[in-house]
Amino acid sequence: MIATPRPDETAPATRTLWRPTGPEELALVEASGWRAWPPRLPDQPIFYPVLNEDYAIRIARDWNVPASGVGHVTRFEIEADFAERYPVRRAGGETILELWVPAEELAEFNRHIVGRIELVRSFHPPQGS
């Protein structure tokens, strides 16, 4: 019989989010010890992680690569109860969903990340382009 550890009953329930990102933002996440998103720039009033990996892949591959030469997909867990305070916005089709976090609340948002932000995929320009 294989014993499986019991879940920590004191740990909060979490929600998985993804974030497509370019190399500059990823470097700042790495500098945080993979624990926090950097402050938004003045012209970026919203931080918007996305609700599914497929949408994050499309942004990283189709937008970040042409814009900055590489696109990354990250994944992280956020306390589910805390995440509920932010509206989910549909940015297109049925699965194109984003969580909208006001820039001025990003430091508080970061305090509710559970564990580390993970780099799960990277995209580069096709060879010969």
C-alpha cells in the first residue's frame, strides 16, 4: 500500500493562474526569487494574469515573440478566496479570460501568491526568420 500525504488542512485553497511575459518582466520575477510580479509601468493600469494555459501560450507565442524576441508562459497559485475580489474579464472568445488586478493592488496580490512562480514554456522565433 502506498501512503499518500494528507493535504495540509490549514493551507488555503488556491487557484492556478498563468501569465504570458517577455524577457524583461521574467528577469524581474527571477530577481524576486520567483515570488512576486514587478510593479506595473505608469502606462499599465492593470495586471492581468490569465485563467488558462492555452490563452497564455497564444499571447507568449503570437505577441511576445514578435514584440521582444522571446515569449514565456508562467504559472502560479494564488489564494482562491483572495482572487475572488478581482473581476474576470472576457478579452475575446469564450476561453480568453483574464483576471484584472489594479496596478496599485499588485503588491497585496503578490502577498497572496502561494509557492513560487514557475516558468513552464518559452517560445523563440522560428529558425531562419
